[in-house]
Amino acid sequence: MVIQGCRKLLGSVLTSKWSVRGGPRLSPALWVPLRHCNISACSYKLRNVDLHPLWKGQLDIPGGTRQSPIDIRVRDSIFHPDLSPVKTHYDPNTCLHIWNNGYAFLVEFDDCTDKSVVSGGPLENPYRLKQFHFHWGINNDWGSEHTVDSKVYPAELHLVHWNCTKYQTFEEAIMEENGLAVIGIFLKLGKHHEKLQKLVDILPSVRYKDSLTEFNYFDPSCLLPSCSDYWTYAGSLTTPPLTESVTWMIMKKPVEVDHSQLAVFRSLLFSAVGEEENYMVDNFRPLQPLMNRTVHSSFQPALQVSDVKKKSDKQIQQAG
Ligand SMILES: [Zn+2]
């Protein structure tokens, strides 16, 4: 699709000063090739752009076979009848603060106890909520990390949890097998999101890199879609150290936010006080190859019109 072409182009050329260009520094197997896009919205000029500082240095995962994000191909996903719904239980009292780390804003939680956890789905035991954050684009045409049949959303929320049964700390879990469980939720343009607004209202206080503000009593389950259908696959962190420790659970239905809410996301800065101002936009990693992985779904995929036709043709043939 054309948008996919844009997305691949975005792997190399972006409009912000600090583009998130994971591609050229990755091994050839992980690099998403440049493809030209011929729609007018994609009229980027090829130019040298600085990498965001996050993506400088050693980013290679030699021999990486389960990198994220990916394009979820709905017809290739396999329904897994044993997948139960993902259960979140979050105590709003564990919400601590919000801070701008120079790449995104993070809402962090007290993870010393099991008061805020996710369980169920593909997970063998509860995982503790550590933080949540978003990825978004400079405009509404892109911004999500995962895509669904090449469809890109303007933003994506990640709720990051760690396996407190297997590991002692979040830092340890990041580096290990079955260490993390991340719920991914797409944001699409639509109605004003009442509950998100509490977060949006505090964002101007963390406009600059390294700023931190107290942010209490927030239950992120209000950001989950009402439909519990999801896809799950084995993947990686989408920011350095890119470790392959993540069980992804990507919710099928997006949640709606309005333009003014995304506009506040885009008013944040990658830069610290006193530095040249660079807007915090396009903070997503390019798509990575699926390689030898299967995406499972918790739901029976709806039949496409073309499938229904094939099926009825077959029935007619059998009847004849
Ligand atoms: Zn993320």
C-alpha cells in the first residue's frame, strides 16, 4: 500500500531534525529497504539528517530473529482458542510521576509490590506494571510502531510490565527470556478521550527533556479499548537495547482521541532547556521483518468478502 511505502521511506528520511532512523545502523537482515513513494504527501527531500541521540551508538542485534515492531498480517495470524482475555488490575495509587526522557514521556509506577499487574492471555504468571508511554507521528498519517495489514495509526500506547516471578528487578527482566509483557494499543483520530485528558493536561509541565512531575492516582486501564480481542507474538523492545525479551499483546480495536490531544503530544520537545528546540514527533522504530514467527489471535478472524465468495463457490461445486 501507498502508506506502507511512506512508512518505509520514513525509515530513512523524516521531517524532524532528529529522525528515528534505526534502519541504517541495523544488520542487513533487519534493515527495512528504502522504497520511493509517489504521493504528494510523501514529497520528502532526501537530505542528511542527524540521528536522534537515542539511536547513536551500537544498535545492532547480531542474529536477531524476533525484532519489533512488525506488520500484523490479519490473514496470516492463527486463532488460538486457549488464549484467555488479558486481565489488567491496576491500583491508581501506584502511579508515581511523569517524565520526559528525551524520546517520549513516561508515566512510571511503583513496582515494589503486585498491586498493578497484568495476567492471563499468553502469560504464565502476573507481570508488574513499570511504566507506560506512547509513540506518535508529526501528523495523523503515521506514528504507530505496529501496523495491521499495513494500516498505520497516528499513535500507539505501550504498557510495559515485567515478570516478577522469574526475575528480581525490571532491569534484569529487560535482558532475559519472558522478561517483559507489553500491551500495545492503537490510537486513532476521533472523539475526545475524557480519561486521557488528565494526562494531556499535565504534559506542558514535562515539555523539556529530563523534566519530571508528580502524577498520581491514574489508572491506565481507562486507556484500554472495550473490545478484548488481541494479537500476540514474541518480539523485542523497540528502543535500545532492543532485547528480545517481550511478549507483545496488541489490542485489535484502537481507542479514539481527538486532534487537540495529539497536538499536545506534538508540542513536547526532544531537547533540554537551553538547547535548540526539536519537537518530539516521529518517535517510532521502523517495521522489522517477521522472520520465522507466528502471530496468534485471541479471536476468530472475520471472513473477508473474497473468502465468503470462495467458500460459496466451493459449496456450489460440491452441490453440483
Ligand atoms: Zn514503546
